[in-house]
Amino acid sequence: MDYGGKNAIGRWGAGWRRACLVAAITLGLAPAAGASDDFGDRVRDYLLANPEVILEAMEVLAARQAEAEGMALISAHAAPAFDPSRAVILGDPAAPYKIVELFDYRCISCKAAHPVLEAFVAERTDVAILIQQLPILGPQSDRASRAFLATFELYGRAAAEALHAALFTLPGPISGAVLEAVLTELGHDAGAVETAMYGAAVTQRVNEMKDMALNLGVVGTPVFLTERTLHQGVATRDLLQSFVAELAG
């Protein structure tokens, strides 16, 4: 998993970890005062005959450290993603396990993943999936996301989720005229929604999510996120199940 902006540090860290591991192995093989050298000699002979064991240990250590660094990054920057107050929620909002999808209305892969998400929460009643707005694919994405957030602000969750469903299934571009027609069809004041779209509250939320994505190294959608893991790309049932198993463990 690439959290972005850390390639040079990662290469330096990998060398440092190797040095620490070799030092740890060397120190660990040193016999205690007054003890026989036989054990240390046997371990040394084994490692010389099987050097891949050291490589395997290095890989395990690197994986554990990468996981810890990833969790720290999520803990430091991903709080907006876990805020359910402006999310479309699949499943029971009170479910103990939460998975976040960062979503863009122009993202074909996001739409392709949706049936998998719906089926998963139907199967796993202990899981809720929070779909959060991350409009990063251009002006149409920004317009649609702002309209969703503004509708939420003016009319509440049910109205916003109805708009989400309508925008989600639009076959073509989300122009201003198309958006106005959708809002009018849903019975909303399109002018009031447009005003709120560029108000302080909506703009703050859009910027907050974009800043979060930048800090997490997110470069596209969909992104799936838990308190422990970040995955960029389409979700499968097995992937979602692995998230839950990790959270439960």
C-alpha cells in the first residue's frame, strides 16, 4: 500500500530495518556469560545454510512496521471519513464494524462496486458501509458532490440519499441544467440548493475531504478505508471480509 510522498523515507527506512535486524540477530546469538557456545554455533550454522530465513524475518518485520505506519497515518488524518453525519450509509448505522468508501459520482469503478457493497451488508448485519464524497474527477464531480451536501444541509438525510440515488444512476454528464432538472423532479428548490452548494459549510466539507485524501496519498476512487487499512481500488467480497476479520481480531 502506497500512502504517498514517502518513497525516499521508505527506502531509507528499509535499509535501517535491515541493519537493525542483522544487529538483533547478531546480539541474539551471542551466548550468555558462562554459557556454552554450542547453541550459538548451531544457530549460526543453520542461518548460513538457510539465509532465506533472514529474508523472511525481514519481510515480516517490514510488513508489521508498514501496518503500524499506515494505522498511524489513518489515525492522524482520516477522522472526516468516519464522520457519519454526511455519509450515505449502507446497513445498520449502529453496526460495530465500519468500512468507508470514498466515492466520486463520475467514477465507473465506484458504481461497479456498489452491488458488492449492498450484498455484503445484507449478508453481514454487523457491518455498516459509509459512502463519503470525494469529488476529485473534475468540475462535474465537484458539482454533484456539492449538490448532495447542500441537499443534506437544507432537507436532511432522506432527501440527500434520494438525490444520491438519482445522481448515481445518471447515464451522462452532470451539467448544471441536468442537476437543476433532477433537483426539481425531486421537489427541491434548485436555486436554494445552488446557493448552499457554494456556501461556507459545504465548501469546508469538500476541502476537508480533499485535504484528507492528500494526506493519505489517495489519487483516485474508489478507496476503501477502515481504522486499520486503506485500499485503493475495487472492493470484492473477499476484501470486505478481510477488513471485518482484521477489525474483529
